[in-house]
Amino acid sequence: MPPSSAGSEPVNDRPARGGPAIVTTLRDAGPLLDRFIAWHVAAGFARLYLVFDDPADPDAVRVASRPGVTVIVHDGALREAWTAQSVYAGLADSIDTEVMARQILNAAVVMDRARRDGCSWLLHIDIDELFWSPNQSVADHFSALEAEPFDVVTYRNLEAAPEADEIDDPMGQVTLFKVPPERLPTLPQAALRQALQASPRFRTGIFNLYSNGKSAARLDRPGLEPFGVHDFGRPQAGTARAISARHFILHYACCGFQAFLAKYRRLGRFQDRWWGRYDIAAAIGPFHLQARDVIMTGDEAAALAFYRARVAIENPAEAERLLAAGVLERIIGPARLLRG
């Protein structure tokens, strides 16, 4: 059966009533998509709403009948559904130039869809991310939230630190992660300072990309809408918020040199500012722009040197030093399950 459009029924069973759901916008995900689905269905999410930015993406048809999956493609029906969202007016001029504009609109559309499907919470993450709940099941976590007053819960992200150039299966191979910056002040300062000084890669910051986490919205509360791609809220009223200290997002960014190449070739010569207004380097550090620039030279040797210097941690001694200082954390649960 073909994938569903924004206005039609899902191609497979409706989700269990009251369960949490995920929305993600994706393109050319390949095998990463299978890992994403396998992990989150096994973890207990009731529904995964996969919005394919390229309507011709062959993965849309391939996964459309998977249990727990609702496929939506970027077509005329979806674009029409965007216009009914309260966030549309502020994004209309950038829909075709900013992927984040489409991500925000897709999340808004899926909020309505997930409510109709009986879902309780909606988490907005990317296809290269996993929800990590090391000490509590997903079902127990979101059930416990029902008794809390929160409209939105934010989950801090850990950024993957691949230990090799060649990685075929990021979620099944990578187990080393940078801890959220908010946890660093609690570490022994002497050990932390020594570890960071010995690793030139950290001179411009710990994370290469974003570090402000991703969020889930409670769907039975009125007035909530996406606030960018990291948050939800009410534009005209207060929002009851919490930051989880026990649940996280694992971000498998640029895991493997070929994935790094493919990502920045696909992005091309993007501007230094999001929407022409927001300075990327000021927001998340210089890595994103520097990666763009080295890839755009076409010099693969220079790109590989950049990847080794800024992304991969291939020296076991360096990894052990950073683990001991608390800058890195070894998380084996997802890889063990997905490769088992």
C-alpha cells in the first residue's frame, strides 16, 4: 500500500490509546531508519510518525506497513495541512529554503494527527537520534508524567564520539558519547581541565553541534505548538516545563567519514545564518560552518583530516583519559540490543 498523506488514514493499525509518539522529518536515511524504528518500537513508543521530505524516497514505501509506523510524504496534501497551522504565517517564506521550517510545520501537523490517534505525548527528534531511558521503561516514564503538571519535558542530548573512520552501523557500533555541558561543572576541575587541554578538539567547545536537547509535548493540553525544532510552548500563555535528569537523547551525528561527507554534500553551500538572521556559529559553535567549508573545497584528504581532528576519537588513550575525567560516557545498551 502507498504511504499516507497528511489528510488520510494510516496505512496500518492505529496506536494503542494513551501511548507516547515520535515525529521525525527525514531524507535518505537508509539503514539508519531501520535501527531508529527497531529501537523505538522495542522501547515502547506507541507510534512513529515518519515524514519523508522527499516524496520519491524509496524508504517511504518500504517501511509503510511496519507495525507502529505511520508514513507521511511531502506532497500537496501535506503542504495544504501546513497552512492550517498557527505557526505557518511565520514560516511560509522559508518553507523551500530552510529544512527546519518544514520540520516545525511537520511537527505541528503531526500534533493534530497524534491527538486523533489517541497518543498522549509527542517527542520531536531526528532520524540520527535515539531516546535513551537507562533506568526506566518508556511506558513507565510517560505514565509517571501523567501525574505531573508539566506541559513540556526537555531531554538533554549526548553527542556521539565515533572511534573509527569507517562505520557502517552508527547505532549498532558507536558506544562513546560526550556528556551534556551542564554536567561538566560537577566534575573534578583539575582532571577536567587537564583532559580538555590535552585534546585540542575541545578548544572551541565540547559539542560540535547542538547541546540544548529535544522536547516532548503533552497532547491533551491546549495551545501548545512547536517552538523551533527543540521545544514546544504556548505563544500567548505560560508553559509548565521540566528538564529530565534521567532520560536523554543519543545523537549519532556524523558517525563515520562517509556519513560526514554525505551530510555536508547534501547540505551544500548553506548560509552562515539560519533564516538569514540567526548566527550559526554564535548559536552552536564554529564546527558546522567549518565542516561545510572543508567539504565544499572538494578535497577529500582535507575533509578526512578534519573528521579525524574534530569528530572521531581514534586514540584509545585519549578516550580513556576523557572517560576518566567525565567528559565522555560509555553507553552500550542501544548497540547491544540492536546488534543482538
